[in-house]
Amino acid sequence: MDGSPEATAGSPLVVLDQVNKHYGDLHVLNDINLTVDRGEVVIVIGPSGSGKSTLCRSINRLETIDDGTITIDGKALPDEGAPWRGCAPTWAWCSSPSTCSRTRPSSKTSPLAP
Ligand SMILES: Nc1ncnc2c1ncn2[C@@H]1O[C@H](COP(=O)(O)OP(=O)(O)O)[C@@H](O)[C@H]1O
Ligand SMILES: [Mg+2]
């Protein structure tokens, strides 16, 4: 799949498959399955603390997930929470730990870089 409109038309835009997320002992996302089609509007409703924001933040890559997959436009999100594969960890080239953030991948190490 090359991401062109022709290649992706008709396929779902966002797919969550058996997504799980914990904060310590708190199981916030429990085997979440969700498919959102192109142009579809989805409203997530639930009590405060039920995980709505965590769900959105996980889709936006602002949170890592523990299990399952999130696929956007046919491409699985990288697993930022896992050890980086095929590239140096941030701390390997950063000389000053106080001035670099391990939570903000640079272009040197981003798995999304071409
Ligand atoms: N960064 C975090 N660390 C620990 N617990 C968190 C964190 N973010 C959210 N939580 C907890 O996860 C649960 C779900 O939070 P959240 O996704 O914000 O719910 P909602 O958006 O539905 O109100 C809540 O119990 C909240 O306290
Ligand atoms: Mg919220």
C-alpha cells in the first residue's frame, strides 16, 4: 500500500485491534477493537476516568500501548514503548542528558524517517 488515494479508497482509516493499556495496576484500555472509516465521525462517550482521552492519545501516538495494534491508513503505528530496533537509542549519541528528552525522538532516530 503506497498511501495514495487510489490505494486506500474503501479501506478503513483507523483500526484498533485488541488494544490494551495499563497505568500501573489500572487497566485503562481493555481489548479495544475499533474501526473508523474515511469520513466517519465517531463519538466516544463514557464516564470521567473511563479512558476516552487515553484512547485518543494512543491513536495520536501521545501514549504507548501495551498490547494490540493501531493501524492508520494501512500502516501500523510504531511501538515507541519497545526498545528501538535498527537505530541507536537517544542516549547513545546525546552528550548531555539534561538537554535531551528521550520521549521526543529526533530525526536521527525516528522510525518514521524514510
Ligand atoms: N499519565 C497517567 N498516569 C497514570 N494514570 C493516568 C494517566 N492518564 C490517565 N490516567 C488514569 O487513567 C484513567 C483514564 O483516564 P482518561 O483516559 O483521562 O479518562 P477520561 O478521558 O475518560 O476521563 C483515569 O483513572 C486516570 O486517572
Ligand atoms: Mg478525558
